[in-house]
Amino acid sequence: MPDERDPQPTSFSIRCADAVELVTDYLDEALNPADLAAFQAHLDECDGCTIFVDQIRMTIQLTNATNDQRLNIMPPDFDRLVAQLRTQGNRRQDPN
Ligand SMILES: [Zn+2]
């Protein structure tokens, strides 16, 4: 009888915990070929990690976009708009 109490996965099979640790390197394209193959093989079989990678990638893109365009996000009359909204809110809440 072969001893298979603890069967090993195939050589490039990794668990979710391993995949999660590789995500940042994967997105940085810093994985060595063996880890990259294992990671992509895991994504092919694991929807959870595929979604996780997409979310991390989107977060990174959003962060970069925010850093680049921070000055363009606020309208030039932002302070005036806030003051206007605050005045309207006060009037609406005024019981008299
Ligand atoms: Zn997984």
C-alpha cells in the first residue's frame, strides 16, 4: 500500500493563502516563472482569488488615478457650493 495519508497536490498547485501572498508581486509582474505559472493555474480554478485579484487591481488603479487627478476632482467653486448647500439645509431644518 502506498502511503497517501497526506496526498501532495500537483507541483504547481497552490492554496488560496499562497495565492493571496503572491497577488501584489503578480500585479507588479515580479513573480518568477514558476510562481507565475502556479498563480495563474490557481486563478483558473478559483473564482474567489480571481475576484480578489480584480479588486486589488482596481484599488491600485483608483489610488493611482486619485493621486494624479486630485486637483481636478474638486470643482473650482467647491467652497461656495458647500456654503450654499449648508444654507439650504439650515433653512429646511428651520422650524419657523
Ligand atoms: Zn484561491
